[in-house]
Amino acid sequence: MLPFTHGVSRGRTVPSEVDSLAGKVVSIEDRIPKLKQQRRKKTNRKILMFIVLFFLLLLVVAYFYSPLSRVGQITVTGQEAVSEETVIEKSGITDKDLIWTLQKKKIRDALQSIPEIKSVSIRLKYPNRLFIHVKEYERIALVKSGNRFYSLLENGGLSANTEGIDGPVLSGFDGSEKRLKSAAGQLKKIRPEIRNSISEMIYAPKETDANRVVLYMNDSYEVHGTLRTLAEKMNYYPDLVKQIDPKVKGVIDLEVGLFFQPYHGGSSGEDGETGEN
């Protein structure tokens, strides 16, 4: 009878299984130092990040409370009729203001209250520089009011700065701001080379036309027109003059159609040819 060996076989360990288990244990033991090293690196990175953020925050706070955060330099560009000093003074900015607390809209509104200034752009450049660029209304003529002269702006406003104006002298507009604004709008639409050939514009209303104006040209012609259509017709002025004998000076009437009346007799219709009486 064979001996019973079933229990013995269940209790034995197969050599291949033991070797495999041992390999697994060794593998995990080898990985433990690597895991510790990776965790240490992550921890170090977090600490370094917190240190960097702390110092950045410290620098920001130090900047806000240092002289560098106050306005150090203001650069103004684009101005002609208005001085740089006037722009800075009107802006209300001083070297005591913190540059990061400046309110651009408030500064812009203050500067646009200056009659000559059309628009304003503001740019900050840290640590403490401020750039202001202004765009002015074009000055298109001079206006005589009493014994004083003013620049006429394209929007109908007036400026006390009269330097460097190329354009006509307007008179007779005292007490008629609406007509003066209309004149500015018409002059703006006239080509610059034609506008600059106008020596003087006089507001001369009559019963049939409250918008009537008289223009004295540099080439010795006199033009009668209306503020309703002045720009449209004056832009053809060079072509109209070519149709008139240059030796004959007179009045070019543009109020209704076209009519030329020489100073010394004669007349013409819309064809521009001078007729003698």
C-alpha cells in the first residue's frame, strides 16, 4: 500500500513561485528610495514657489509705498495751440500722485474742456512715466471781435492763440454764434488752397438772406455767397475765375446761380463771360 502523501504536497512551496515572490519584494524595496526622492523634489518645488511669490509680493508692496510709484515724468505730444504747461496744469496731475491711482477718464474729461483740444489719449509706462497725446481742432481762420482777434476752430469754437494761422479774417459775426459755427463748418469743407486765398469774410445779412456773406479774395475779386452753399460753390472758384478776363475785376455772385458784375460797368450771366454796357 502506497503511503499517503497528499497533505505533504499541499504544504510544500514550488521553487519557481518562491523566486518570483522574492523578485517582487526586491523590486518594491528598490523603488522606495526613488519615491522618497520624488516626493522630496515636489516638496522643494512648492517651497521654492512660495518663496518666489513671497518676494514678488514684497516687491510689489515696496513699490506701491516707494517714491517710484509717484508720477516722475509727464510727456505731452500733439499740442500746438495749447502749451505743454497748460496741458499738465489742466490735467491736475502732480508729482505727489501715485501713478497706479490715476483715473484716465477724469484726466481726459479735464483736458477736453480746453476749447482747442479735440481728443486725448493717455498711456502709463511703469514704473512712473505718463504719456499724454492730444489732438487739437484745426484752426481755419481768424475772427475779429471788437479790437481783438481769435482763432476760429473747425467746430466753431474760439482760441486766444492766433499764431501761425493761414486763412481769412472773419468779421461782423459778433453776437451770432450760430452763424459763426456755420461759417466754420463751410470753411472746413473748402479746399485749403482755396480757403487760404480768401483774404476776408464779412457777415452781411439782408432781408432775403440771413446767411449772406461777402468774401474779398487775394486776387482782388469780391464774392457774394450764402452760408448754406458757400463751400460747395467756392470749391469751383479756380474754374470760375478762369472764365473771366484777368484784367477785369468785379463781383462774383454765388448766392443764386452764378453772376459776374465788373466794378466798372458790364455784366455777365452764368457763362462767366464779361459783358460791356
